[in-house]
Amino acid sequence: MKRTLILIAVALTLALSAAAGSAVADGGAQAAGSKSISVRDDYFSPKSVTVSRGTKLRFVWSGRRAHNVVGPGTNISARVRGSASVRARSGRYVCTIHAGMRLTVKVR
């Protein structure tokens, strides 16, 4: 039951994010607003994004294991559920708990 509710919440979050951020700037950069990043078991989805200046990254936990997010100006503590938003900055974001779990962000 909990897993079903989590999957429904993630699906709704992604659908709302896609609807809100459907405008695309030149070169494939998403217009300022927000961009959802799924924090899954041992990977981020998507693994790289290009966004416009002023965009917020919304990290949404959807796995069963605890993950943190550390990157430029970002230090989100480990958790299994929930979400957290930060201002997008160019660079690499990682989960320091799981080697190889990384996200590349480019801000235009």
C-alpha cells in the first residue's frame, strides 16, 4: 500500500512538473521554473539536465534506500522519502553514500 501511494505521488509530481515546465528555451534548456529529479535506488533520473537561470531543482525521493544530495551550494541530508528544492547551479550533484550516483546540471 505504501509503495503504491509513493508511486502515485511520484507520478503526479512528474506530471505536474512536466505541465508546469513545458516551455523550452533555445538549445534544449528548460525555461525558469522547476525541474524534478527522481532520487532512486542508486541513481538520479535524469542523469543530466540543462535548465535556465533561476530554475529550482526539486529532488523527489522514490526508492527504498536513504540518499543524500551534495552539489554546488547544496547539502541535503540523507532521507528515504519526501522532496527538497534548491536553486539550480551548474556542476555535479552526488549522493555521497553511494559511489557513482551523480547528476550533471548545466545552467544557461
